[in-house]
Amino acid sequence: MTKDECRKLVIDIISDIAPDEDLTTVKPEVRLRDQLQLDSMDFLDIVMELRKRHGIEVPEADYTQLASLDSCADYLTPKFQTKA
Amino acid sequence: MKDSHYDAAIIGAGMSGLAAGIRLAHFGKKVCIFERHNAPGGLNSFYSLAGRKYDVGLHAMTNYVPPGVKGTPLGKLLRQLRIDREEFALCPQKRSRVAFRDCDLKFTNDFAVLDAEVTTRFPAQADGWRMLVQLVRTYDDVSLDAKPASAREVVARHLTDPLLTDMLFCPVMYYGSAQERDMEFGQFVIMFKALYLEGFARPLDGVRVIIRVLLEKFRQAGGERRMKCGVAGIIEEQGRAAVLKLDDGTEITADHVISSVGYPETLRLCSPGHEAEAEANTGALSFVETISVYRQPPATWGWREDTIIFFNDSELFDYSRAQELVDPRSGVICFPNNFEYAGGQLPEGLFRVTCLANYAKWAALPEPGYQAEKARWLGEMQRSARRFLPPVTDAVLAENLVTTDMFTPRTIRKFTGHLNGAIYGAPRKVRDGRTHLSNLYLCGTDQGFLGIIGAMLSGISMANYHILQKSGT
């Protein structure tokens, strides 16, 4: 799993959770909340979909690591690698 | 018995129970919904009579916003349940109206219409009105731990004209208040947004469209559903709901139990019982609704512009338990034909009238008297409502009439189990859904998010808050 693949996977999840958002122009370094209309319910769903689809656990204390696509990739990629 | 244990058991297959079930099943919980009735939908359901399908409960879905408007309850609900907006096939209302003796306030799904009506008819109230709207817009109405406040008191800080105040309260109360004469401010805000800032819509085929979508999502997610099999009792052990006794005599167990049947109704299922707490928070407001089916659409008689009319002709709007069987002084008219169906149209004309009623008086009637009173009040209610509509003679309507039907507080009690036929449930809501048992939570009417969108969001919120957020690895 590369960081790019990891970003794509997070985008896939967001597009299922929030199909009404345009994800084509999302800037990876900018906080997701600042460019998309995502609330705490949506972030909970990102965490839950990560667990459901990929068996990746994100403890509540680490939710802030999911702020942007880049921070998601930094945080999640090692988790995917450990799993594989 | 291995197969009778669930991660979560849900009592009631209404909007809130189904929504909670979808969330839990989607995230891999083993979940079962137990419903006593043979039809899903709870307080918002439908039935067939002589080959005709009737909606019960729902006049219009509130909280309607056009596609593209984000951050409102409808959008949150669609996302959380992974529902495509198209699936609900919502058609917006034409226009609605609050009709009091000498004053009309029109409103549509465009808030500017109501805003202009208020500032034109009540110019002296314009500043207060703007401040009230601002307060409503910024109020956190979905907070699960907000302190209750009287809506009458908060509104009175901004509006001083009793007529305007009553006119604004009338629809808000009729569409959701379980409390007489006043309501909790958070509840007022939810309804103000749902009715005035957002709006009304309906699928052409009525509430069954929405119920079908929910059932299908629940099934696809792997949820289990047992119809005609209610929960007859909740057995408490060490502060937990340990065992659920079902109507068929069997028993099941669950890590979590979500009850959508109401606060006092849930307490009464529990053994040991909690009679005093149940008694102290049982609703008193019930309703009658008449429905008349005509060959022609209501537009035939000039009833074409109004979707919903909230009427009142008493000096002070009195939202309280009816003293007689029915209080026809105020009520709600709904014309299901008058939505923007974009090509489609209902096959017959429908005219619905809803008024406040008295459960105890209806419940005490012997059967022949019950039928006679139904017939009598059907006429009385329609006469009262027609004062607020363009005139048409009795003879013309009678010639066109195909059939009528009516529900009373007795019907509500029978089909929903709500004590006192109280559609909007207990006067004091339990926002965090917690009960005296650590794994038993409330959702739906008595959790306090109102309307059908509110009901679904309630199920979602309670499933998220009590179960999904807490379940770790």
C-alpha cells in the first residue's frame, strides 16, 4: 500500500458516505472539513467504514489524524502495511 | 439458545426503529426489529380499505430542501442511511397557510414568502421577528444535553403581538408538540426549521415509498425483522435489560435494546415495573382525522393553491386536550393532491382534516355510540375546516363523494400502542435516550427529534451514540 493508494481508498469511502460532494478537486494537504461539508457524523462513518472494509482500527484519540487526505495517508498507510 | 441472542434488539418497526436498524446492520451488528403490528411504519403507516390505500399520520414530510442544499436534517439522514435522494421521490408542496379568523399567513418552501408575509402584516414586529429567526437559525437543536426552556417565554422576548405568536405556534404545535399550550424551546426550533425554514414534500405514492426504501436498506444490510411479534416484557437483572419476552412466549437476549415504543410504554414493559414514572410522563394529546375521497380533485372547487392549512377561529389558540370528543375550533387541512407532482397525479381527490380530541371520552363510548359519534364528528370537522376554504355547497361535495374514513384516539391506541392515543408521546422528552437500565435506550417520538425525518434521525443518533461509537474492536 502506497500513500497514493491510501488517499484513493479514503476518497472512495467519502464518496460513498457523501455522494453529494464533489471530490474531484479535493486538495490533499487541506483539512477535509474546510473544503467539504462533513460533520462529526460523517467522520464517525469514515472510521467505521475503515473498520468494516479494511479491518483498520482508529481509536477515538487519533480521530484528528484524519483531518486531511495527506494526514490520513501518513497515519493509515503504516497500519495497512502492518496488516499486510 | 444460540440463535436467540442479538447484538441489538429494536422494539418497533416505525421510522426510528428502521433507521436505527439500518445503521447497526450496515456496520455488522446482528440486529432484529420486533414489531407487534403486521405493517411497518408505526405512527406513519398506510392501510388498504376496499382496494384503496390510505396514508395515516403523514400529511407531508417536513424538512424538505431542494437538491444541493447541505447540512440540513434531510441531507444528514440520506448520508447516514446511504439513501439516494431519488429513492424518496419527493415532490414539493405548492403553498401552505396559517388561517386565523381575520388573518392569513402564507408560507412555501421558500422562506422569503413567510418572511414577507410577517413583515407586511405585522410591521411593528419586524425587528423582533428577525431576531427570533436569527436565534432559531443558530440554535443547536440536536444537542443531546441541552437544558429545557419554555418556547412561549423565549418567543415572548422577541414578539409582543399575541396573534402573530399564536399563528407561528399553531403549525409548529400541530406537527409535533406533545405538551399542552407550550413546548420546549429546542423542540420549537426543530419544528420551526422543519416547517418554515425548510418545507414540505411528499412522494406521489405517499409514505409507503419511504417505508419501502427503509425496509429494503435494512434487508440488504442483513437485518432481521419479526412482524406480528411484539416485545411483551423486559426483564431486568442487575440494572440491565437481561431478557426480552416476546408476544409468542419465547425469550431472546441482546447486548443492547433500543425501544421506539415511547417512554411510559417502555417503562411499562419492564419488570419490576415503574408505574409512577410512567404515569408522570404520559402524553394527553390525541387527535382525530377524517379523510374524504372525491371523484374530482379538490382544485375543481377552487381548492387548488393550498397544500396544508392550519386553521383556528378561537380568540386565543388553545392547543390542549379537547374538553369534548373533538375540539373543532382549530385543526389542520391537508390536500394530498396539491403537491407539485411533475406530471403525475393522484387518481382521486383527497380532503383530510385533523383536530384535537379527547382519548378518555372516545375510549368510554360503547360500540354503537362510537360509530355514531364518528359519523357526527366527520361532518362537524369538515364544516369547521371549510370555513377557511373557498365556498362550495354541501350538495356538490356530496354528489362527488366516493367514500370516507376516519381515525380516532382509539384507533391510534390500538395500532401504535401509544397510551392515551398520544401521537406525539410523552410531554418531557429524553434527549440522550437513556433509561434506568444501562443497555436500554429510547429512540423515536420520546427521544424528541420530531417529524418523520426527525424520527429517522433519532434512530440514527441513538444507534451511533449508544452503540456504534462505543463498540471498539
